[in-house]
Amino acid sequence: MTGAHSPWPLFCNDLDQAQQWVNNKLARTPGDLELGHQALSLGLTDAVQQLLSTGNRNLQDATERQWKFRLARLKGARNPYAELIPPDVQTFTDLQMDHARRMGMPAVVSLLGGIGDHLEAISMLLEWSRIDAHPLILQVTPEREQALAPLIELIPQLSLQSSIHPRAVQGMAIREWICRHYGPIHYGTWITNDEYDQEATQGTLCCWRAKGEDNPLSAYLRSVPFPLVLTYYKTMQQIHPGSVVIDISDWKSEEKAILRGLGVECLDPREIGLQGLTQKCINKRIITIDTALAHLCAVMGSNATLILNQIPDERWNELRQPNNCYEKYLTILQQTQFCNWEDIMSSLVSCSSS
């Protein structure tokens, strides 16, 4: 498949070509949710705004809300979540939060998404909980409960459960409720380093590749190609021979074999667990793309270098606000050219050499 029918023009280093492919597809199917998200990920905000302003009858309410939410976040709206949450969900959230506060019961919040989304959400919820002195129960999947439980067992106002709770409010709905009642959301650290081995070996911990099971375009835009990473490691070996390097990227088996041949320790974060990864972060220089490791470093107060693509997820407009832990602990290097990581990799080498 080629031309207008194939999605391959999206996965290139030519922004004009990728944008043109999405624009052509949107002209034929303007109500396609995925195409709208792809357009926003490629910087086509005007095109999506135009679709919303035409009052397209084929545009489903949920699609319209998601697009409006992303645009509101990009514009720095005070409460962008108001665009996402339908009135009936807002009403349900109000009722449940009023009931929990009146009865002195924990608020129950249902969390979805990847582990990075959970770390971010807990950061936000605990900041609100500390203001309002209100306990929380987080409804998560059994897998997430197993990963998060060791990290929150010492937090008295927070507990986890994997069973379905009839009064659980949606994670995004509680954000809308907090914005409406308390103002802009704040993010703070919540994983303490005190319980971890502070004598851990120094070195470098890296994550260069996103998995992106549900969004291959996002994963492609955020990930650094293997040849560039290989060149970086070889250069670093010359500058700092014998230094400890840990790589938790989701490389192919043959790529991991090459890295191990260079002395790079390749780890699967699913095997060592979130608590084990937290320990690995201690005393390390951390370099990561926009993935769970970035969220982990922010919420545990560990300095890290975050490398972002030219048009990153709009959540970073919110996360990077002053006084948030993300702004305090993450040093951000961002692409200046579409899908061009060379300058960033050169900057990383220069920083390590100085």
C-alpha cells in the first residue's frame, strides 16, 4: 500500500509529508477519532479546531470532547478537564465527593492507563489530599495493585483495591472536580528515598524507547532509534570507560545482545518491578524519553534528563508549571526538528564530558 492509503508516511522524518497524509485522510473521514489524535500529535491544531467549529454531524460526542480537551490543555486552560467530562459524570462525581466528605469516608478514584499515568495521578491526588486532609482509595487493576503496593504502604491516607467499587469516580473526573473547586492542579513528590540503599552504585540509567501498544505513532515520535543510542554508548565508553550503564528500553533481543556486548546491563522493568526500578534510580544519572521512568523520577524527587520530541504530549504544559515536581526535578531537552534526535544526543555527550 502506498500514497494516501498507507499510514507509512506518518512514520518518517518529514513533517510536511506526515501532516499532508493526515489532512487528506481527515478530508475524507472528518469524524475519525484516531485521525484527530494523530493530527494533534503532528501539530495540526488548526485543522482539528476547524473540524470542531464546523459542527460536523458525524462527530461523536466522546470524540469531540477528547479533541477539545487536548486543545484546551495546549492552550493552558484553567480547567481543561471540563471539556472532557460530560455533565452526567460531573454530577455523579459531585455527589460521590460530597457524600464521602460528609460521611468522613475515603474518596474512591478509579485509575486507568499505564504505570506512568498512575504515578502522575497519585502525585496529583496526594497533593489535593494533603490540602483537604481526606483519605483516598484507588481502584486499580490487580497488576497495578501489585506494582504500586510496596510504594504506598507507608502513606496513611492512601490505599489500593482491585475490586470494582460502585461509588468510584473516574480519574479524569476527579481532576475536573479539583480544578473546579481548588484551582489548577499541582503535582508533588510522594516516593521517599529514605528506605532505599543510598550506597547504590553510581552510573547511568537510560530509557530510549516507548512501547506504544495502543498508539504506535506516539511511540515512534517519542523513541530514539537504536543506531543513535548505540553510537552514544560507544562514545560514552571512550569518555568514561568502565562506568555502569543500565538500559531498560524495550529493545529487540538482537539489539539487547549488541548492547550487552558493549557492557550495557539490559533490564526489563516488568521483571524487577516498580520498587526495584526505584532502587536502580538511586545515585544514577538518568536519561529518559517521555515514559514511565520520567514520572517515577519526578515523583521520587530524583534529578533526570527528559528528552522530548518536537511536538510532545500536551500534558507537559501542565506538568511543567512552576512548583510542580516535574519542573523541579526534570531537565528537559526538546527536539528542534521533527524526528531529529542527533542534536539532543550530541548535547547529552557534551553534558557528560563537562
